[in-house]
Amino acid sequence: MRILTWNINGIRTIPQYHPWNSLKTHNDILDYLQADIINFQEVKASRSILTKPIAVPPSYDSFFSFPTVKAGYSGVATYTRSSAVGPLKAEEGLSFANRSSAQLKPTPPLDPLERVSKEEAYPDSRVVVSNEEVEARNGGGDVLLLRNDLKSLDTEGRVLTLDFGMFVLINVYCPNDGSEERLPFKMDFHHILEARIRGLIAEGREVILVGDLNACAALIDHCEGNIIIKRGLAEGYMNGEEWFLAERDGRRWLKDLLVTESGDIGKGRGCLVDIVRKYHPERKGMYTCWNTKISARDSNYGTRIDYILTTPNLAPWIKDADIQPHIKGSDHCPVYIDLHDEIIGRDGDTLKLKDILSGAGDTKNEPPRLAAKFWDEYSGKQKLLSSFFGGKKGTTTGQASQLTAATSIVSTIPTIHGVDQSEVELPHSSPSLPSSLSVSMTPAATGYSPEKRPLSPETAASTGSIAPTKKYKDERGSSQARVPPTSSTSGTKKPIKKLKPGQSKLSTFFTQPTSSSSCGNNKTVKGKEKEKRGNSTHSDASQAGVPAFLQSELPPPTDLDCGDVQDIEIDMQQRLDVQLDSEADYRLALELSSSQSSFSSSQKQKEAGEAWKSLMAPIQAPLCIVHNEPAKEFTVNKPGVNKGKKFFVCSRPVGPGYDKGRAERLREDVDPQFRCNFFKWSSDVRREMRNGG
């Protein structure tokens, strides 16, 4: 049996990458991973937007934990192959009291028999949030002093706990330490996670902790370990490993959570085994996370922050453990362990996995109530929104023929301004635009016609492009469009309408007019222009190609966003640069045009050709200043004033000691074999090319 963990970085974006885009369903994606218990972190979804194929794949039981305060953020999921294994119990979060919240699943809350542990095994009774509470407990003792309450720590969808009988699996996504403001939250989360693990061990349970812990356990797990050691020596630390742990609180916490090499867990805090490192103790570069924005995965410039940790008694069951860096689709890679089907116990007896693991035998039980299959939308208790828009299965032949007949009748309604089978309601008396322009489709077979208002002469004049193909009859507030008879319903042919004087056929717009017809048409047009000058409002509307009643509703042009003053100044400067570049190109184009039209000499023609060639030539990549190699062009995707702009940086890959800039990297720590600090905007490169620089 295989247990796998993977920070998926968005469960809905996985099908965009290879090889996932070649698989048809989410069930196929899970099968491709070839694991029986699959744990995802950073799902980045919510229950309302999760589709049924992802929520309840046919071959798996699924369990989710979503954040209750911020949608599309964090979130964890666990899939168990229903034919191989199944949990006995499942719950969200780490605390006990918070399960009574109405915001969290399931509803009603879990009863004591559905809980993984007894109430005293949860960290609730040991948590205090102030020094006054510590003093009230006679100096504290075995308490957890937190700066955040349990409710806030348990509302970000970071933990799923599943009981498989043989062991309790905790799928966790720990907070990162990207900012000082979040550091207290991160450490509080670490402390209650450890308290929950120790509570399970105190009950005599075996534990498997899987997920993204957002911390490195040792120097070997970091791509810049040697540079960190040098920094520690400069700070006065004689041991580089101690400085590495002291630099980040999360590293120290994780190191203390692990069993030492000697295996002595009685004196220290260690209670879990880093099972992947146990199988590969000296392997370097065994990283699970990379910064894909700087293409760090190509050069394996990363860290190991994804783990599978087990209690020591489970170590004999582990057959293999490793990472899968070849699997793409996220900035992390999967980590897995394989379990033996059977082992020899301490007393010499043969222990079989299927006998002690829940759901591994022939008997299959229903999954816990937390499973997604019991959600109202998938259990038949609640109708999906899509069901209201689906066609009825019981449509008879007669109904289908009536629908066809109605459709054929509707198709005879003339077209107004390119809109088929519709009636446009326009304002009757008020010249201003109504709040909404309604367009309705009414089959004539139903005998129903909505209320319509006839076009006023002024409105009809302003919308001259609309031919009067319908006649409206006002009958005290109600009117009905008369549908002209077709050849199938009437034996008489419709008489051909005579054109009014000065009225052109539609076909004349697609043929080249003769000189005589042009003169006649010009007279007609001039006469119409005189009539239009009588009404300036309608004249302006016709010149702009927009009906008069729409003129007052058009929004004024806007050039600047309502941002900060600094952003506006930067944007204005960039617009000025673009304008200057455009003016320079325009002047050059004028010079080239005048030189080509003169044909004074072959030399000028040659110079003009060279100038045009340089103007239209593709931009040439500049050379970086350190390696003297062609730079690589990128595009700014981050929202802001520079979004969409292109720039050049050094084409070499990042690596330990690559030049981050003087503000972030000491000059003596820079390794010249990796990316240098070269940067240049593509617009500056093109300007230099035009000026011959």
C-alpha cells in the first residue's frame, strides 16, 4: 500500500499541465499517482465551486477541509481508494471545542463516538492565551501559552485527521513564515499540532504526519546551506547547524519534534521519525519545493519542506520512501511511502496489513460522515443548480413537433439590426436611456406578445440604419407584431414594394457605382444633410454612429486609474516615455515616406530601406554584464503599473550564491557560475537599437 502527500497548489489548475491534460477525469489523475491514500495541501477551492468529478470521484472516498474565513485559500483534501482502504473516523481541525461551530462540517456536529480521540486527548484543556492564565494555574505546568485562540487557528482549513485503526493519519498544511505578522500564528499552530500528536501517542495510538510543514529540518534540506553556515560563523556561532535552527523558529520546532539518530526518545522532545531521510540519510539535493517564478526547479535550487513522519513503531512496516521530482503541475513534488503487505512481529508471528488496517480486507464499511459523498448536494437531499436548466427526459414526439413548428414560425420574424427572432423595446416618450435595454424572444405560436411601444419619429430618424420592417399598432398600451405570411401558408406572392425616391437598394453597397448614379445620389445625400442640420442632437448622434437616446448615457473617457498619487506619477511617466517613443517612430516614418516619394537618388532609397529595416527589425537580446551572454526576455505578470511590460535578465539558471542584488547578497557570497544581477527593460533595448547604441 502506498501513502502519498503533495502540495498541489490548486486542485482545479492541475489539468492545465502535462501529463494531467491528457487524462479525461479527476479519477484518472488520482489513478495516475498510483497511491491508496492521497493527501493534497493548498487545494485553493471551496465547497461551492468544487465540481462533482473532483468532490466524489467514483473510485475514491474523499474528505475536505476548507477555510471558513477566506475562500480559495489553503485547504487540504484526502482521497482513499475505496477498494483498498477506508477510514473508520474522520474530523477537521486540531481542537475539540471548535467542532461545535456551525461554520464547520459536518452538521450536526460529531458525537463522541464519531470522534478520533477522547476529549482529554485534544489540546483544548492545556491552552492559555495570557500570562494571567498561566499564573492562575500555579505557574503553568504543562500548558500551552498561545497568542491566538483555538477558534482562529482552526478556521483556515489546514488539518484533516483520519483514523485507520492501525494508525491515525494527520494531513496538515502548516502556515508559512513569510511575514513577521504571521509568525505568532505559525508558531501557535505548530504548538497545538504537536500537542495533538502527543495526545494521540498518550492514548497508545500510532501516528503518521504528512503534508507541507513549511520548515526545513536540517542544513542538508536547504539549497543554501553552506552560505547559511558562513552567515552563522559571522554571527559568532561555532556550529553552523545551530545557527540554521536559530535563524527560523519553525526549523527549531521541527528538529525538536524528530527522533534523534540514536533513537532515544525518552529524554528529548522527539516523537516522530523522518522516514524519507531515514532511507536516504546522505542524499543531497532531495528537495520538494522550488520557486518556479525564477525557474529554480530546472537547476534544483529548492528546499525540502514536505514530509512524511511516523511514530517509531511503524518504521518496520515501511518498505520504501522517496520523493517524485519528475511529477510536475505544482511548485512542490509528491512524497510517498510504501508499506509491506506483511511483516514478522516481535514474537515471531506474521502480521498482515489487511488484517490490522481498516478497509483493507473483504469487509467494506461506509465512510465517516465527513466524506464528501454525504454532502447534501451529492446525497440527494439538495438539488444542484444545473438540474433546473436541463431538458426534461419525458419529451414526447408531439411536444417535439410543436416545438419545431413554433421555432419555424418564430424564424419568420424579420431581423432588426442583425438581431434575429427578437423584439427590442425602446423608450416611448422619454429621450433618456432606460435602466436596461430588454430583448425578448416571443414565439408566435404561443399567442402571447409582450407590451411594446412604437418608435417615435425622432427616435426612428436617429436610428436610420434600422429599416422599418415591422408595423406596430398601439391598442391602449398593448401592441402585437404582425408576422407576414410565408409561401408555405399563403398561395399568393407578396407584391414587390416600390422604392421611395432617393432610396438605395442593399445590393448597391456591394457594387461600384457609376458616375451618373453617383451624381444623383450626391444630390439626395445633400438634401438629407440639410434636413439633419435642423436638429443638432440627431446630427451629432448620426455622425458618431450612435443613436441619439444613447448619447447621454455614454461614459466620459478615462485615462488614469484611481490609484495612489505615486502610482499615477509612475504611470504618467511611462505614458510619456511611450508617447516620446511613438513620436520618434512617427517622425522617422515621415522621413522615410518623403525620401521614398522623392526618388531623387538611389542612395536615398538605399538609406530609406535600411531605416525601415531597422525600424521593423525584431529586438535583439542584450548581453549580460558579467557573463557577456545573451539575456533572456520575460514579461511582468504581477498586477500593477508594469504589468505586461517585457524585460531582460541574465539567462543563466539560479543556484546557491546567485546574485540577488547588493541588498540581499553579500558580494563575497556571490557565485559567478549562476545568474548575475543584470536587468534591462525591453523598451530601453529597442530605444538603444533605434539610436544605434
